[in-house]
Amino acid sequence: MAERLNRRDLLKSLGAAAVALPGCAGAMRQRADAPLAEQAAPDDGGNLPKPLPRQAAWQDYELGLVYHFDLDVYMPGGHHHERSRREQLDMNLYNPAKLDTDQWLSAATAMGARYAVLTATHHTGFLQWQSDAYDYGLKQCRWGGGKADLVKDFIESCRKVGVAPGIYLGIRFNAHWQVYGYKMNGGKGGDEAKRKQYMRVCEKMVEELCTRYGPLCEMWFDGGVISPEQGGPDLVPIAGKHQPNMVFYHSPDRAEHRWAGSETGTAAYPCWATMPSVGSQIRGHGRDPKHRKILMHGDPDGAVWCPAMADAPIREHDWLWVPNHENRVQPLDRLLGMYEKSVGRNANLILGAVPDSDGLIPEPDFKRYAEFGKAIRRRFGKPLARTEGTGLTVELRLPRPARVDCVCVMEDITRGERVREYVVEGLTAGSTWQALGSGTSVGHKRIQRFGPVEVAAVRFRATRAAATPRIRQLAAYLVG
């Protein structure tokens, strides 16, 4: 039985393995009966940051849809931020004559989305639920006789099909209140009394949404929330009291995931799930290259669990529906690339859905969601083989020799991110281990692609680790 190693000996052992193991570029070979690097005795990784249960659940969702639908769908030229500064929009333009949230969620299930997020209000300030926060929303609108509640309908549709519901709330801009970047008078500032009133209104909106519709998986504040110390609304206590299992995104005081840094649906690599601090998520949205780099890559030595979210609209550059833009629907191969460069890099992927002025997901968009979901299931729905394991090396024997071109590795992130560097190898003819790929971060999921090769087994070897790796899944595929 292997002697237990202390932390110093463990790191020395791992460091030696890092030098000895072949990388993908070296194309070195090792006989199957060659001795492996010594397996470290299990440890608890007690000092590593770990996700809260709600964060681990959110990462397991992997794929989602955010539905952007708002009053300015009915404005000529569609949505633009400047409207929030210069116009109060006529609420009675709102007229989704065929609105069907069940149809919306059919698109989500066709794609394989496990969670869905609705814009309860966007930059117009039009409230799409029976709100008492102020008098500009469905409660005052002719459509639906003043009794419609899109939030209620949406959440009920989510629950019918087993998709976790979330809410997107745009309070940074509000045309009705003439708020721009949390400043009154279209961004000019001033009118302190009215600004404070608006902050209390924001708190009222969040309280209504957190108490009226049952459990939510997420509340997404567009552009983030300024802290009460900076004069912002005090939202964290409200969310914590009424939705204890909901992921909060995001404020300087609470940020339970982060933006991946672009609207391309991709994450940079490596993509660690930890950050130096909660505030570093906010700072990364600025122009400082150092902070931006940390936002995109995370920090393997970070103290705070804050995984990445990659987002992209289904129609390139369109987050809200614009007529005659069907040619902008993202092609299938690009969507598959997004999936592998987001979910396959330890990030969630959320695509934007754009219900049209009738209140339906347009047919070309719906078709593409379904094609995307079918392609993901074809590629990753059934591995050639899979296993799990603990230690520096986890080996997967195939039922019979087969061609593989992809390995998917998942850590048990509830024990923290432990792998720091790794190599994937295949057992080829002649009983030699051939390097197939290598990398750094694994986290929730790492999809490793390589040229097709026939192997009898694959193995994952951590060449550097912060604690004994806990591999939730090692799976082999022929993706094609």
C-alpha cells in the first residue's frame, strides 16, 4: 500500500510527473507496462475554494436560453440604448397577438437547454408582470385587459417541461424613469430625491419577483448592480431571504458566476472557476488589461468560486427581434464551435432567443435550436465508454479497440478544482501509450479534441495538481 504523502511530498511528486509526462506536441510514446507516476494518497483539498450547492447545480445546467422580449420590439428600428435616454415609449404598442410561452420552451427543450431566463423588464422599463412597483407595465396595458403576466406564464411553461426558470432584470437603464447607467435625467444625473426613489423601486421589483413565482434558478442583473455604498439598491438581502437557492449575477457584494468577456458564445482557455475576489468580477468589465485577463481566464489561485458564462444571440448582433433579419441566424457549425469552446472549457453557454412581434420564436430560429440540440446529442449523447476515478491517473478500457477523436473529462467540482495540468493518452497498437492531447484547467467539463486514432484504452493523467484529482467522468467519443 502506498505510503501517505504530506503536502510538500505530494507537490514534489506531481512536479516530477510534470517533467516526465509527454505533451501532445512531443508525440512521445510510453509502453503500457511502464511504471506510472506514484499515485498520491487521497486528501480533502480543504483549502481549495468550492462551489455553493446552487453554483454546482447551475454549472450542471451547462446550456440555457435567455428570452429577450420587450416593448421596444414594436418600435421602428428596434432596440437601442439611446432610447432609454430620450423616449418614454407608449405601452399600448405592446401587442403579441399569438404569444405562446409553451412554444418558447419547446425551443429550449429541442435544443437541450436545462435552464431558461426571461427579461422581466429590459431598457424601456416596461414591467412584464402584475407589478405594483410603478404604473408602467402589463397591469396598465390594454393588451391582456390589464391582467396579463408574462413572468407567470413563462415560469409555468418552464415547469411543465422541467426546465429551471430564471429572471433577467434590466434596471441600469429605464426609459420610463429616464435612467441611464443608474443616473437620472437620461444619464446627466441630479434629482437626488428621485434617484433614491428609483432605488427603492428596484428593491420592490426584486421583492415581487422573488416572492410571487416560486423557486428561481438565477436572477441576472443586466450590466450588474451598484452597491448600496455607492448609492445603489440593496438587493442582496432580498434575494438571500426569499430565494436562498438562486444564483445571483451580479454585484460587487455577490457574484456567483461571471461573464466570459465577449458575446461570441466562447470562453478563453484556460478557464478557471475561481477569481481573486467578488469585486474582481466587476473590475474585469473595464478596460484594464490585467483585470480583463482575469475575467476571461479566471485565477487558479483565486479565493472565490465564480465560474464563467459565455453568451451569444441566436441571430448575430441581435439580442431583440428585428424584422427581416433571418439571414443572421447563426450557422450550425458555429454553434457547435461555441459549445465546445464554452461548455467544453468549463463555462456555461447561454444563447439569446428573440420572440417576434407576434410573441413567437421565429421558425428559422426554432429550426436551428432543434438542429443544434440534435447535433449535440449525436456527438456527445452516448460515449464509447466512460468511467470515474480518484488519483493522478484514471484509465478507461474500451469494450473493444475503436477509433476515438474526443475525450471528455469532468472533475467533481464539489471538491474544488484540483487538476492544474494534464495529458490524455491512448493505448495504441503495440501496447504503447500515445499522447493525444494536453491542457491545464478541467473543472466542470473539458472537451479535448484530437485527430482520430484507434485505441484499446484512454487514460487521463494529472501532471500537476493542487490536491488529489477527483474525476467525476472520463468518457471517450468518436465525434467525427
